Amino acid sequence: MYFLDFDQKIIKDLKSVSFNSLKCHEEVLFERKESLIFYLKSLTPDLIVPSLIVCVETNTIIDGHHRFHALKELGLSSVPVTFIDYHSNLIKPYFDDRISKNEIVKAARDSCLLPPKSSKHVIFDSNSKNWVPIHLISSLYSYNQ
């Protein structure tokens, strides 16, 4: 079992929201999205997915672009979201400084998508004293189809 220790104040809300309320900042890989759709279809009638990680202030998707597009194509009316305080210094858009949070929010705001996998968000794990993938804070969400 993996134990992640992070500042719980980073998570602001968990709820299901409409697709059109969210903003993407990067393109997706077609093959990866199609593979995810195939996998998700195999889970019916019970579909369990990790929530998207989204900036609470800007509605920018931080993690989960492929899930966003796959769930949308599957015809769901909403998507599960964990809203976070993206301004926290305990979150970085990559292990190194190749891209900034401002660049990501600007790309989403201006609908000028970055190439796939331009970011690989990480969060500081106080337990291991390392930066770990932010998707580890996703909540599992179940849909009955």
C-alpha cells in the first residue's frame, strides 16, 4: 500500500461537473484516448474512474485530459473532478522547470492547446520528501450505466 502525505488544504472540493465548464491546456494522443475508451467500455455496467484534477479558480484541467475526452465521447453528461488550489507551492507542473503554471493557465484561457504531455504535474509528498505524480490525489468515482 502506498501512503501519500500532503497538505489536505490543497483539495478544495470534489464533485461532478459538466464537460463544458472545464478548460483543457493540452492536446491528447488519439491512440491513448481510444485505448482508454475501449478499456472503460469493458468495465460496464459499473464504470469506476479517477477524478480529474482541476484548478478551482480557473477550471483548468491539471491532470486527466485523456479521461476527460474519453468520458465525453462515451456520452456521459458530467465528469468527476477534484478541485485543487493550483497556486500552492506544493504543486509543480513538472519535476523540473520546463513549463510554468502561468503558461498552462494561459494556454487553457486562450484555447491555445499545448502538445500532449507538455506537463506532468507533481505534488510534494511529506512522507517520502519527494515529488510524486499529482494523479495520486484523485478520488475514485463510480458511474452506473
